[in-house]
Amino acid sequence: MRNLLTVVLPLCLLFPACGENAAKAAETATSMLGDAQKQLASLDAAKPVVGDLMQTLSGITDGKSAEAAKASLEKLTIGLKEQLGSLGDLGKLSGTLATTKDSLLKPVLDKVAGLLGNAEVAKAIGPVLTQLKGLIGG
């Protein structure tokens, strides 16, 4: 995002014909940078929830442990949804945001996929895992 600002603004300043366009370009670049910073902050704020999710998911090994973790998993899924809500469509993130999102959420997605492959676990908490998978974008 900063690259956009450092490229567009100087070019328009060099060419007086840009005039009004320079101001618009600078405003757009500044707005985009602000949005990206907010999105990175949202991802950062989601880290504790993701950590708790991974801990909960790691404790699930069979139907019995899945049932025991169900309420906690539901609560954490809601918490993650709230944290990620300001990001909009996770599939449309690009650059640093996409990399940050992937490094944060891919382990959760991988764990959910593995648990969904366990018939006992899927029977006990399949809908919650499917909701979590959909939220993350898997």
C-alpha cells in the first residue's frame, strides 16, 4: 500500500497536468493504506482467539472429547467471527494481508479438515466444524 503512495504521488507532482488527479490519487492511496492497517489490526486481534481455537481443537480426539469441547468451540467460533468481521471477504485479501491471514488461519483449517475426517468427531460436532471452516474460507 505504501508503495502505491510513493509511486503515484511523486509522478503526479512531477507532471503539473495531473493537478486535481494528484490530490485524488493521494487521497485514494491514503485511504487504502488506512484500510489495510485496520485489516492487519483485526487479524492481529484475532490471534488470541485462534490460539484458543487451536488448543481446543487439539484436545479433540474422539466423539467423547468432541462433545466435551462443543460449547467452548461454539463460543470460540463466534469470537473469531466477531474478530474477522471487519475484514470482509477473506478470499479477496491480497499481499501482506493474505499472507498474514493464511499463516494465522491455515493451521485451524487443516485441523478442522482432519477432524471432519473422523466419523465420531463429525457426528458430535460436524456442524460447528463446518461453520468454522466456512468462516475461515475453506
